[in-house]
Amino acid sequence: MSSSVVVAIDGPSGSGKSSTSRGVAAALGLRYLDTGAMFRAITWWMLEHGVDVSDARAVAKLAGQPSLESGTDPLSPSIAIDGRDALAAIRTPKVTAAVSQVSAVPEVRARMLELQRSIIGSGGIVVEGRDIGSVVVPEAQVKVFLTADPSARAVRRAAEEGGSDHAATQESLLERDRIDSTRQASPLIMVEGARHIDTTAYTLDQVIDLIIDLVRASEDESP
């Protein structure tokens, strides 16, 4: 496997991006970056510091202040902000409810883009998010856009967050889709050339295998 390959995996919440991306990275011996965790981390920091996340100017003013470190081991994901482990804290319902507002602020996206590109460097990595193929690494050799039926996505997300209210979770996911797809800064879109995979009818291992095949095919096509 080329040490410079970049696999961009985009899609909405609950489509299976994280599990799939980690699985692909581990199988191919690549690094892994969860850009969504980075936005969640800065959202958590804002909430911890009493920032009104509905006030875009207040969020923008502090976007450059926190120090963020994101690990790239697919077998042991990590995220820390100002030296504090935030892996569990960023998955709370409070952060989930606020992250779309914070991530829509252009100054936040600019800060995260700089950090993300620094981590990606010369490649050898699977990167998941919502604007990886469109903005972060448009030159990625492999671009995938994952989706799933809203009901299936809600079941997955509720299980991840330890919740049981399927209807409320689905409503929340659809609202986040609306916000992420219509924001002015780096909206959630499927770029030309991306492979669309609806994960609803597939097992996790099947999706991982599909993407591994895409990566190996791209390597075979490289000059």
C-alpha cells in the first residue's frame, strides 16, 4: 500500500463512517483521522467555557484559542483539547446538539482545515468527515460517500450514544443533515468522482471490503 494514499470518506451522521474508516485504515496499515471528532472537541470546549454557541461571532472570536490534538491510530482513537482527554465528553447529547452550529462558523472551519491538512501531511491515511473530498483533500486518490436509510442511521447513532429514543434520534439526524447540507461554509455534498455506497443493506465488514477494493484498484491504476 502506498504511503501517500489518501482515502476520503464523507457522509452524514450514522452512515457508518467511523467504524468503516477505522476498519479500512487498520486493514491497510494506514493512519486514521476523524475530523468530526475535532469539531466535536472544539464544540465541547466552547460549552465548557460558557460560550453561547448560537452566537457565531462569539464562537468565531475564540476559534483559535483551544489547543487540539487528534490521534491517528485506528485501533485506539484519541482526541485531546488543552491537554484534556475529550474522547468520551465529545459524544454527549449536549455536544451533539451544538456541533452543527459551531462547525458552521467559517472561522472554526478555517482553523480545523489547517489542523486537518497538517495531520494528513503527505498521506498514508483514511480521513472521515463531511467535506473531505470537496474541501480538505480534493486530490484524494479514493473518495467515498456513505449514506444509509434514516431509520438505520438512527438505530446506529442511538446505540453509539446509549439512547433508546429512536424517533427523537432520527429527527435530530435529519435536522443536522439539513444544517450541514445548507451551510455556506463547506456544505455536505457528494463530489464528482466519489463512489456512493448506501450501507443500509450491508454489514460493516462488507462495506470495509468494498472500500479496500477501491483503494487497491486505485493503486493498480497509479502510474
